[in-house]
Amino acid sequence: MNRKLFFAGVVAAIAAAAPASAQVTIDMSEVTCKQFAEFDPDTKAFVGNWLRGYLSATKNLSTIDSRYVKRNTEKVQAYCKKKPNESLLTAGEKIGR
């Protein structure tokens, strides 16, 4: 009986140590405007910040003005409503400042 209890304890400890959720990897070059439009507000804000950083890096800029992040995210949303099949990165490049 002691062995069974010990074995059950080991199994429970291993199960508790397992990660609760797996990491998710997103290839941003494959995200369309339609998919972006379907994101919840928090995800849109996160992606907007990421997009601003990405576009700044492509222009070799080391600063980000937070005023433009929100404005450009809203502009990208408006652009994406008109062209839902366009790539989000393409939309960001066309709209971004």
C-alpha cells in the first residue's frame, strides 16, 4: 500500500509541474486584415504596438512616439475594413508614419 501511495504522489507531482498551456507562435507576415479585425481590443492594442516597433526597426528608428501608435492602429483598422484580404504588414507599411 505504501508503494501505491508513493507512486500516486510522484504522478501527481509530475502532473502539477507540467506547463498549463503551450506557447503560441504567430507568423505576422501571414496575418490578414480580416483576422486583425476579429481580434479583441487588447490583442489589437498589442499587435498595434508590435507593428509600430517592427516598422520602426525596418526604418532603423530607435524611438517610438506613443501618440502615433494609437492613431496608426486606428488608421490600420479603417484601412483593413476596406481591404480585408490584404496582409496586415502591408497595411501597416502603407498607413504607418
